[in-house]
Amino acid sequence: MFNSDKGKLSVFKRIAANAEIYLATLLLIFYILLIATNTLLREIGLDRLPWGQEIVLGAFIWAVWLSAGYAIKTGEHLRFNGLISKSSDRVIYIAQLLESVLWVIFAVVVFTFSLETLSFYIDTGSNITGTTIPEYVRRAAIPVGMLVVIIRTLERSVLLTRSYRQGENMDKWVSSNE
């Protein structure tokens, strides 16, 4: 009985550890199905869903911004690798920390400015065209995505620092296959 509980716990931990990519994947599946539905409706001579394009756009925006945090977590984002791949562990560590600082600065700036836009849409109370879904739901993707980027960057920095302090080889932080 305890083994199955442990297995359930590890599933929940895995889902929590990768929540943004699971959600982004679901959004992309939804996105594809909605595009396919609208295409099929058009091909058989029926009217497309009037809100389809707007919802597809919103799902895509959410998937992109959620995926950004996951890319940072896995090290599959823009990085200094070409410059530091043959460097010492110390240089790799410093470059990776510098990269993390730059990502956090970028995410904080984007987050701050996106809150102004989000606030505007909350205040206006406008809806996504053809739906009763508030426009701010779509616009919230950017600040939420930037929060995910900040969290994943800080998480990666902690793991990087722990690895460096334990004297581990820093090459794994340059390789995309950690």
C-alpha cells in the first residue's frame, strides 16, 4: 500500500515540477483541434466558429509564455554556450549566473510593463471577440509567463550554485542535455 502511495506522490511531484509544459501541451492540442474544427467547418460549407481565431490566438500566447519558463528550466533557451563551452568551471559558473541575472532583469521589466496592459483590460471589462471570456484572461499570459521565467531562473540558479559549491563538473550546465 505504501509503495502505491509513494508512486502517486512521485506522479504529483513530476506534474508539479513540469506543470507549465503540461499546460502548454494541452493548450497546443486544444489550439490544433480548434484550427482543425474551423478548417473542417469551412471545407464542408458551414460557418466557422466566430470566436475560434481569437481563442486560438489566446491559447498560442499562453503556450508560448508558459514554455519560456520550461525552456529555462531545461536549459533549452538562448545561452552563452558557444562562448564558454571550453572554459573552466569557474567561468562557466559565472557566465551562467550572469545569464540568470539578465533573464531575471528581462522578466521583471516585461512583467512590470505587462501589468499596465493587463490593468487596462481589467478596467475596460472588454471580452475576447465573440465570447464572454474577459480579454484580461488572454493578456494575463505575459505576466504569468514572466513569473514562471523568474521562478525557473531562480530555481536553476540555486541548482547551479549547489552544483558549483559541491565541486561538480560545470560542463553539464553548458550542454543542453543536463
